[in-house]
Amino acid sequence: MKQNFKTAKFYPGYPVFVIGYCDDEGNEQLSTSTSSYTLGDMVMFGVGKGSALAAQVKPGKTVTLNYLSREQLAIAERGGFFSALSKADKAEQSGATFVASEDNLAPYVDEADLIFVCVIDDVSDDGTYLHVHAKIEARLCTPQLLDDNGNFIYEKLDVVLYEGDAKRRVYRFLEPDYVPGGSYLSKKK
């Protein structure tokens, strides 16, 4: 029999990413999140309603979702743990190198291995969080993640996963081995 465990929240393992954006003055900013999912060219992500980012998310705005490896995790932590810092201090103290995306509307973090450039379609407010619906306009990656034919090399991607509840936060890491989809269909029970 399964046992109920009581907690205010639980995250079973979602990718950690840094949201890159420009504020109203055109300054590069970042915020860290772990709440997202993608379907085709659509991405949904959550933003705390009281965050600096919440004031900037609006339809038509471009943002970047930057997936960092374990070596760059300090950038993500500074973007997420130090929300009390002023916006300028937070971006500066993150150690991130910002690069303008091709559309020049949102910066991406150069240290990130995988980047989604997104245009916000809609934002809904549940009273505590903003739920951001965006269209992925471009997917960028470091050249080391592509083979000579331009195909993605999955075993080289080092995305950090976040797990946690109301009591504890931890990171999990992907291993380089993988199993092609459909491999378990032929296995006997």
C-alpha cells in the first residue's frame, strides 16, 4: 500500500533553466526557474507573481530559456536564490555572459549549452503565479552538441534537474548513457 507524505509542494525532477530578458530600460536581466514543459514549438513556464520578471512578462515580449550544465549551476543559483538583490546586482553577480539573440530583443546566456528563444503569447494569473505560454522561435546549442550532419547528440547534453519539496531542494544530473524510445516494448513483463 502506498503511503501519503505531506508537503506543500513536490518537484519530481524538472530541468533547471535561466530566463534571460531585458527590462523596460533595456538592461539584461535573468531569473531562474524549474517549472516548465514543452509541446512542439510551445513552452509553458511559471513565474512567481512577486518577482521582478513578473512585471516584464507580457504578450509579444521575447525571452530566452537557458539550460546550463552542472559546471554553470552557480549562475542559476544566483539567479534564483538572490531575488532580494536589485535587478542590476543580480544579473551582474550571476557571472553570466549575455549575448543578444538574433532578434536583439532578448539576451541569452553564453555559458548555456541549450537555449530556446521564445515570444510570449499569453500570460494567465492564478493569484500566486503567472503561467506563461510562449512560442519557441529558435533552438540554439553549442556546436559540441551537434554531429557533422547537424543532428543533436543526446548523450552530450548535461541538463541539471531540480527535485524538492517544502523541506529540501536537491539537484540530479543526467548520465551520458541513453536508451532509444520504444526499446522497452519488446521486453517481457
